[in-house]
Amino acid sequence: MAFHFFAYLSRMRFITRWGLMRNTLPENDMEHAMQCAMIAHAMAVLGNRRYGRSYQPEHVMALALYHDASEVLTGDLPTPVKHNNPAIKSEYHKIEQVARRRLLTMLPEDLLPEYQPLIEPDRSSDAWRLVKAADRICAYVKCLEETKVGNHEFREAQAAIQTSIYAIDLPEVQDFMRNFVPGFGMSLDQISL
């Protein structure tokens, strides 16, 4: 019997992000998932090394890699649409849940115990909190990269996202912002020095 879980997920590269914004640098869900996974993993390592946390960095990375997997079935609903109306937000969460369950039906039963916690994560866990912080940092990095090339469309989003990140009370998040994010606003020549 053939299963289509990975064939579907490979189509994340066709899901365009930032749909209502004028982009100079197009971004898709697959690229975003990888960047989010790298950042979430790094923050888990920072938390363990510097703050005595007990994150499982590889699990955090896997959670981040799959955090938007349902969008392969739903598409990426723009944030202003998704979050500015409570009724739409509630209904969209229901649609995402249906999509996550549908994805899980595309796996053989013996693999479900490994993938279900990644597709339907514990949203109250510390690991998920790191993934959501990494997701915000990715959005901030996107804004930095766009404004760096003169696209003013992202200025307001950049300020709002930065404020939301600085409100996260995890020192590993703030360390990542301080230690690694400035380079995203620089040119290749600047980061190569």
C-alpha cells in the first residue's frame, strides 16, 4: 500500500508566505520550516547550556520542521485575516486541526506514534513555546531582510514583531536575538569580515 504523507509535505515548497505583502524575496513554507527548525534548535541548545534547561534540541527541531505542515492542505492564511477576527481565527484553527488529522491518515499505522506528536504537538509544552518563539524570529528576520533591500512594506510588521519577541520571557530567545539576528540585517561582505 502506498502512503502519501511525504509526497504531500514536499509540496510545502509551493505554499507562498506573506501573501498580502509585496515581497522582493519570495519565501515558501518549506524554506520557512527549515529556518524555524534551525533557530528553534539553537535556542534549545542555548537554554540547556546557559540556563540549565532540559530541552531535547532534536525534538524541538523536529517540532519546528513540522509546525506548519497542515498548511500544505489549507494554504497560508495571511496574519491580518487569520488573527484580526476572532470568529475567523477560531474557524481556521478547526480547519487546521482537520488538516493535521488528514495528514496523519497518510502514514502507516506503525509510524503514527512517531509523527503524531510532531503534527499534533502539545501546545502547552516548553518545546512548543520555543518553536513559536522561533516562528516569530523567522518573521522578524524576513522583515529585516526585506527592509535591508529597501522594501518599506515590512517596516510596521518589523516593529510589531520585534516588540512581541522582546516580550517573551525566555532568556534563550533574547540571547538568540542579541547574538545571531543582527547578521541578518547585514550584507555578505559585512558578515564575512
